Amino acid sequence: MPSPELVVVHEHPEWQKPLFLALERRGVPFEAYDLKRAAFDVDLVPSARLYFNQASPSAYVRGNTRAVPLGLSFLRSLELAGARVLNGSRAFLLELSKSAQGSLMQRLGIAHPRSLAFNDVDAALSQWDLWPALLKPEQGGSGARMFLLREPDELRRLLRDDPSLWLPDNLLLLQEHFPVDPAQGIVRMEFLGGELLYAMRVVSHGAFNLCPSELCNPVDGAEGVCAVPERAPVKPVEFFSFPTVPAECVDAGRALVTAGGLDVAGIEYLEAPDGRRVFYDVNANSNLRPAVAREWGFDPFERVVDYLQRELAR
């Protein structure tokens, strides 16, 4: 069989359906490489003209813990063999590491929360005195395993009672907490090819899972099909078009995607009580939200296909 022009590397086929449908409508030959049950021969790559990585760090919450290490190994082997990979290993490694995201923001002079990576509770508490604080997994995704902690003993009790919170990589993060105006929420900017695609306000109503996929957070407010349940009843997460995103925020997002080697990305920031815009999350697997993009006048997946076709033609 002839090799496809394009291979989409992924772990969540439901998330990828809108992209697959857009590729089929445009007649772009492609193959889906599902990381959940996979193997590759290191001597037989590459075979396609272009690879597009859409793997998600939250695979472990869906029982697909092995997808991430195999995906990273696959991307590295492709790159070493000379393949062209969009959102390659450098971008994926950045998404897998909240601490690396903070370090990159520090280097670029972008405001970000104080963060402490740790693998031992006593070591963490000997260096952390900022409460309340957010507890996050170093390998984040879909708001999984996040907790707002009020004081040190909460951290001790939480990890004593549920050691599984150390998974998948036995590395956690304490992060500075900023109270956000509930009516304002946070801002998420979507970037494609280094340029802003669209921006939206996301009002969480206390939820941590802000995944913009219409599968996880449906437009009609119905319960999503998601492996990350909320711990308490909350109102549905709301997404609003935000066409007036400040130019300096777009510039900061553009600097992040350029420095991080991100071809497609979602960059999130919040507005702190003191007026600062604080950047806190870099997403390489960007679940686009058609309902918001339509307010900007386009289908986001068609734009992604445009971009992939341009890259294939290079």
C-alpha cells in the first residue's frame, strides 16, 4: 500500500473526529495512528510526508497511561529519522511539564504563577509558604487531579489518603492561587502556525476541567462525555468569543508558541486582582471549539486543514 501523505498521531479518536471529517471533505489522504495499542519499528520510519501530533497528556485519566511514553518515543524516532513533525517532541515535552512551562515563561519575561515541583511532601513544605495553593500533576491535562488547598496539613492528608495522586510520573506541583472574578473567568487563545486563530473567555463556575472540546463541554450545557468528573455539582463551563483580546497578550502567546516549537496551541491566562495578566497553561493538543470560532467567521478545523495542506506543499 502507498504511504499516506499525512499521519495524525493521537490517543482520543472522538476528539479527532472533526479534524478527520474536515480532511475527508477536502480529499486529503491521511492515516490515523492511535497510540493506545501501538508499536513501531525504529528502522522503518519515516514513511509519510508529514506527521501531526495530537497526543494528549491526559491519556492516563482514560486508562491509557502507556500512550504518552510511546508517543514521545515515536516522535523522537521520527525526528531523528528526518521526518517532518508538527507539534513534535519539543512541543509535546513542554505540554507534559508544568514546571518547564513556568521556566519558559520566566525566560521570556511573561507573568506566571509561582510554582514548586516536588516528589516529597516534606521537601515541598520546607520551601512553600504561600497558601491557599493549587495542587496539580506535573503532567496535567483536562484539569485532572487538581485541588485547592488551604493549608499544609491538607496536602499531607490528601497524599496520605490517596497515593494514586502521584501518578502517572510521581511528580506534583504546588502553584500560586489567584482568585478570579467569576464573571470574567479566564482567557484561552488558540494559535495556528504561530498566529492567533481566535480567543475566548472561559467561565468555569468552579470547575477545573476547561477542555474546549464540545464532546467534553457540550454547547447546550448537557453533561459531557469525559473521563474527568467534577468533584462537586457545578454549573456547566461557559465559553464566549473574546475578539478584544489585548495585543500584548497575543504577543506573549506568540512568543510562547515560537519558543516552545508549537505549531498548534492553546494558551491560557487569567486576570489577577492586581490587574496583571498571568499566564499559566500551554496546551499542544488543542481541542478547538467550532461554536466560538463561528463567531469569528470560520470553521477552525477547516483552518487547520488549510495549514496542513500548506505544510504538505512545502
